[in-house]
Amino acid sequence: DVCSSDLTPVYFGHSMFNPKDIPFACAYIGSLYFMLRYTREFPKPSVKTVIGLIVFTGMALSIRVGGLLLFGYFGLFLGVKFLRSGKIFLMEFLKNRKSIFMLILPPLGSYLFMLLFWPYALESPVKHPLESLTVFSKFFLDSNCLFNGSRLHYWQVPWNYVPTWIYVTTPLFICGSLILLPLVLYKWKSFAVLVNADLFLCLLFTSVFPVVYIVYKHSDIFDGWRHVMFVY
């Protein structure tokens, strides 16, 4: 099978030289995969699932501090499961110490795994990651980019900068699939029988939220959409 990434020139090109965005994208999607498995298996996730979640989340954190977003997704996935499972499930969970331990282990283990590959964070495990997150959110580069035939400073780019870049560099069959998504949601009852509807919506949220947030905050994004390639 030929995956969509192989047919995406931008993604394929970046994979030849980009040492951060492509590895982060791979770690990010690996984390989401094991997060889905963990949520389905909880409160008794397998050892393989827990290790996979720790390793991939830790890798994402060690590459970009923005990987902390995965902790929020972890809470979202489990929160939805708790809401759908009812009070009996919650009471049984609170009585089981092993279940509580399995809940704490993935985020704690991921953070410790991150420290192994981030010397600056290892010097001060709490202070330096928070400092890096603050600097990352306020990063400023006095340069310009080409967009719609004009040279613009990064703070001058319009709200549709990232959505436009994603659209014009994404294969048509991906765009066509997205167009069909409303039809899938319209046929929700028959679709929900085939997949876990709650987890599908959570996964859809992880793909849409970063782009929507960037547009809303008018965040500085450099060199096309490489900084949000992980949603692809």
C-alpha cells in the first residue's frame, strides 16, 4: 500500500532534511495510536500499550515542548470514557489502586523518558521545560515569507495562511475524503456501529484543534505549514 504521505511532495521533501518536524509528526501519531489502544483497554491496559504510549509521547516531548498537548489529549480521551461509562465504572476505578497507578504511569513515564533525551530539562525538570514552553509561545523572527505572490512579515500573514498552505499542497484524494466527511457524519447511526463514535470524535478533535487554535491566536508559523505537519 502507498500511504498518503508518500504522495505528498511537501511531506516527502521535508522527510529528507527536516530533523524536527517529521520526527515529531511520527512520534505524535504514534502517541495517538497507543492512546486510542490505552483508552479502549482501560482500566486494564496491556504492558505493550503502556510502554508504547510512554515511548512515543516521551519522544514527542523531547523533540518539541509543544508535545505537552498530548497530555491534554490523554485527559480528553479518558474523560470521555468516564462520562460514557457511568458512575459504577468510576466507583470501581477509584477502589482499584492498580487502575489508579496505570492512570498515572503513562504521563509520568513519558515525562521521565523525555528527560533522558533533553539535557537542558534534566538540569531542572520543572523549571526549564516551563521556560522553554514560554519562549516557544512568544518566539519572534524578524523575517518574511512569500504568500499569494506577496512578501509579508510573519506577523502580517492573514488568518488563512496555514489552511491555504495545507490545501494547496495536499493531494486531491485527501481533500476529496474530507469533503465526504459530512456525509459520514450524516449517516452517523450506521457509522457508529462500525467504529467507536466517541473515540472517532476525539481523534477528529486532535486533527482540527491545533489549526483552529493557530488561526484564532494568529500564531507565528514559519516556512509554510511544517510546524503543524503533525496533524496531517
